[in-house]
Amino acid sequence: MDELTPPAGIPDYAEAFRHALTQRRVPAAQIDTFIRAWKSLPPGTTKLPCPICYAAGGWGALNPAPEKRDGVEFVSCGRCKNSIAVTGAA
């Protein structure tokens, strides 16, 4: 795993994204490519990539502000409408 961290203002959801993509059987190399892209976003980026859309060849429109449901925080994509648990997930 690389040592990059996202720039200030962009949450580090890399491990949550890795878990979500692994569950969807996305190849490890493709997951690593997304994680590197996430951690390399330029400061001030306003349109964040959705890991699920990215795996399908798109970008998506991830809302980085988590929504809490039943003690678990989720981020969701405005394009594909998927939600990804980012905290409190077992």
C-alpha cells in the first residue's frame, strides 16, 4: 500500500473504498489505480470520483459529506446512487 494521503479537505476513505470494491470483485490492480487516483487529487478538487463509477470506467459525483444511518456513516454518489460505508462498518 502506498504512503500517499489525500490533500487537505479531502477525506481519506481509501480503506473503506478498497473494501467496497473488493466486495464487488473488482480486480486488485484496478482498486489500486483508484486508490492512487483518490490520494493524488489536487487540492480544491470539487468533483470527487466515485470508486464504483471509476471501476466501471466513469468518474461519478461522490458527495464527501457522510450521511449517518444506524450508527454507520455512508458517502453516496450522485450518479450511480450507490452508498459506501466509511465509518462504523463491521
